[in-house]
Amino acid sequence: MNRRTALAGTMALVTGLMLSGCSSSDSKPELKVTGAFMPQPVSDMAGGFLVVKNDSDISDRLTSVTSPISDDVSIHETKNGKMHMVKSFEVPANGQLTLERGGKHIMFMKLKKQPKQGEKVPVELHFEKADPIKVDLPVKETNHAPMKH
Ligand code: CU
């Protein structure tokens, strides 16, 4: 190895250290949830929508969602008008995971009670790397009924 490559290697190492900055752990991304809501359900099923922002250099995955309102919460993707259950969704590094009508969403089945507009539904999002995030989904007007499977 000549002097030049050795120097380049040192520089890369220094840059790497600087990028990880003062965060206590470099293996956990910092995630933020915005725009969460649930359309007021019209049956014992409901959908949940939100955006997970990832401002770190580490990609993560949303692996599951839990809520006191249902023991049967899963994550779905709508493709060609049909919903499919998926194991996880990527939360890309320096990007975001968008759950929206007609696309990826959280699916609540067998609701224990039907929440009304103005109420809030607590959920906990579980990730592969990041710590779980608790968020309240404000219940909005129904302009979308979750489709039957
Ligand atoms: Cu669904």
C-alpha cells in the first residue's frame, strides 16, 4: 500500500466518524412520524395512514404495529386494487416511508370498538432497528372505507 492510499483510508475513517457525530449509537436510525390519521371506520375494520421520516444514514424497516383497539393489526400494500399483507416496509435512509390511501397502510381488523371522528387511536410502531414509536392517530371523517379482502 502506498502513502496515498493509506492517507485516503485515514480520511475515509475520519469522515465516517464525523458522520456518526455525537449520537450514542450508530446502529439505530432516528425516526419521526408525521401526518398520522385514521378515517372514521364504517365497519369493524379500519385503515391507518402516516409518514415515517428517516433523517439518518441507516435504513430501517417497519415490522409490525400494535394497538389496544385491535388484536389483529397488520401492514398491507394495495396493488392493482387488491390488498396484500406484507412482512415489513422499508424506511429508506435519508428518506421516508409513506402510508397513504390506495397504497401502503396499516390495517386494523376486528375492532374492539369503532372510534369516532375527533377521538384518538394510540398505536405503537415497531422497527427492525429503531426503538418503538408511540403515536396517536386522530380519527378523521370517513371518505375512505377500507376495501374488503
Ligand atoms: Cu388493508
